Amino acid sequence: MTFGAAFRAGKLFSAALGAVPEPLTLKAAPRVGLPQRWNRAFFGRPFCQLSEALEAATDVAGDIDELVDVVIVPPDPTVDTDEEEGDDGMTDVVVNDVSGTLELHCDGGDDDPDDATARKKRAKVQPPRWRNSDPEYTWSASTNGPEEKQSKLKSEYFGKSPNEVFSSMLDEEILTHIVMRTGNYAKQNNEHGFVFGIEDLKKFIGICLLSGYDKLPSQRMYWSLDEDAGVPLVASYMSRQRVLDMKRFLHLADNDLLHSTNNRIFKVRPLMELLNKKFRQHGIFHETLFIDESIIKYFGHHPCKQFIRIKPISFGYKNWMLRSADGYCYTFETYCGKSITPNKGPLGSRVVLSFLETVPTPSDH
């Protein structure tokens, strides 16, 4: 043990006996709940004797309900305490404490006045308490809507040919829209001599449907004069150049409105809305409904093209569909990827809720 350490031990021992002329500072660390009397009596008040500090602490002990801890704080590292002073004969003293300051710690409710402005009270967040309970549903009375609509639909289409049923879906409203948009696009490309009518559009759609069943390696082979390649039915309905011109100018939307929307399928959006309207023109006449997805095969370049490995058709456009058990489509929507506007809820929930808005009476299904 060095002489300085022994001397410090002697000073602390003498302070306990009340014989130290130097003042010993007794600091208090008031906490929440301390009364003002405690703050005035102990915060930074110097005591010349340890007995005086104990007497002052006993005097105000009745003002608080918590225990007071007396903590001996080591000296500041910047304070030079290892000075070679004192009697050289005090080398056998056992050091029990280290010289420094004392702090009193207790729990209370009032903050120190100096720190009241620096600290801000935070709202206590209570965690939610979960409990088991039965869910509550809002049931509405079901009607006999699907059966009545089916019986009305059967009586309306009884005796009609497949062509007439198809024409009720692809009616004059849709055909007129396509003719107007196609003629407008041809004029924008300075083809003012291009004449396009509803009858021409019907022939063009028929040729497109036929080419989907009778596939040839080249489109021009449908007008070939070879017996094993040409299709006389197509050549008799419309010339090859006429079909190529119609494919060139075929349009479904107004390009003047292209810059006012961020829809990736703006080119076909008007036709999709018209088709969904025609699909539900007789109402929802099936009791059991399904929400499923389908893939339209496509290998070109488009931002809406999807790749789904587990599907039989991996590349193409993904459509959400509200359909019946036998496959009749009531509503469809093409998936265009992540939306640029913030949406609430997961994707599946948003699709289901948006399709249910098209059902007039959900309790019937």
C-alpha cells in the first residue's frame, strides 16, 4: 500500500469521527416524487461532518416513503489525490473505502427544477389485450335472385343460334367503338382514304377467329393459290391487303388521352370495360362464384407480362376473374404489377373486395 492510499484512508476515518476541518460535500440525486423540502436540504449542500449529514437526513426522513441509498462515488479522474503527504508511520491502515463524494438516491415523483424543462413526458403506450370471442357477422336475408335470373335468361335466349348469342355480347356498342377509334387512328397517320365499317369489322373478327383454329405457318398463306395451303373462304371474304391494313390501324382507345393516365393497359382499357359491362348485362345468375386467375399466352415485350413457373402457361398476361363454377366470366381485370399509388391491405384482399362491389346482392351467393 502506498503512502497516499494510506493517507486517504486516514482522512475518511477521521471524517467519521467529526475531526476533519475541510468540508465534505454530500450530494443528493433527487428523483420523481421528491418534495421541495428534500430538494432544498440536500441538493449540493456541503456538510463539514458526516454526523451533520446523517442528522439532516433523519430530519426529513418523514417527508418521503421510499428508502434512501447512500452511495460513495469515486473521485473524478481529473482530481489529483495521490499526493505524498501525511505521516510515514501510517502504513498499516487497512483501506475499506475510497475517498470521494456521497450521493443519496431515492424514488419519488417530482423532477429536479433544473431538469423540468429538458425532460418531456412521454405518453405511456398500453399494449393491446387480446381475448377469445366469437366473430360477429352481419347477415342479410337471401333472395331467390339467381334462380329467377336463370329462368328469365332461358326464356330470352330460347331458340336462338350461337351466332345470335355471340352477337348479344359483341353488340353494336362495342363494334361502333372499335370502328370510331380505328378510323380516328388512320386519320392521325394521314390515311384519309381508309374506309372502315361495322360489316368490315365483323368479317375481320371472323377471319381472326378462323385463323386461331386453322393455323398456318404464315399469315399470307391463307390467300395462297396452292391447293394444299390456301383457304378459299378467307380469300372470298376479304383481300389480303385489306386485312393487313385493318391490322395496321386497328385501335381501341383514343391516343390523345394517353398522357393523362398512368394505366399500363390504356390501349385496351375501354374495350375491357365494355366487355365487363356486357358480361353482367343479365345480372349474376349463378349462386356459386369463384375468384381465380388465368394466363393469356404472350411471349413479346410488355411491362404487364408475367412469369409464373407453376402454371401450364408460364409467360403471358395474368387476369383476375370472377366466374361461375362452369366457367362463365362476370368480371375480369388484368394484373399490371405493383401500383404506383399506396394501397391498403394485401393484394388478394383488394381483388376480392373490388370484385364483390360488382355483385348486387352478395347474400345470394
